[in-house]
Amino acid sequence: MPQFHAEINVMPHKALLDPQGKAVLMGLKNLNITTIEDVRVGKHIQLLIQANDEKEAYQIAETACKNLLHNPIMETYQISIHPVK
């Protein structure tokens, strides 16, 4: 059965405060890196999926996101699927 890599980025909703992002921004300013105006911290998740095709692999990754990998109240997610070569 073909294998696919799913790359998932989970980020906090833009309307919500991001305390980790604010802490990183303050750390950067303490290092005199002052040209960065905002930081958002999220999660990057990689899955190796066995599926018949890219569409099925996407559906599996989306089910994982909806049921476990993200909190819909606080986070959004983006999925990209790539065949394993």
C-alpha cells in the first residue's frame, strides 16, 4: 500500500492571545532583535500514513486533526500531503 507524509501545522486563532509568542517576542527584543513585530507559536506534526491515494491520506490526517491533534476552540490547522518516494 502506498505511503504518504502528512505535514500538519496547528496554530492558535489569530484573535486569541498567544502567551508563548509574546514570551518569544520579548526574548528577541532582549537580544536586540527589534525588527520582528509579532510571533505566533504553534505545533508542527508529521504523520506517515498508509493509504490508497492522496485523497484518502488527507481524510485520515483530517480525522486525526479533528479528533485529537487540535483544539477547535483555540486552534486552526493546515494539512499538506506528499507521497513517499
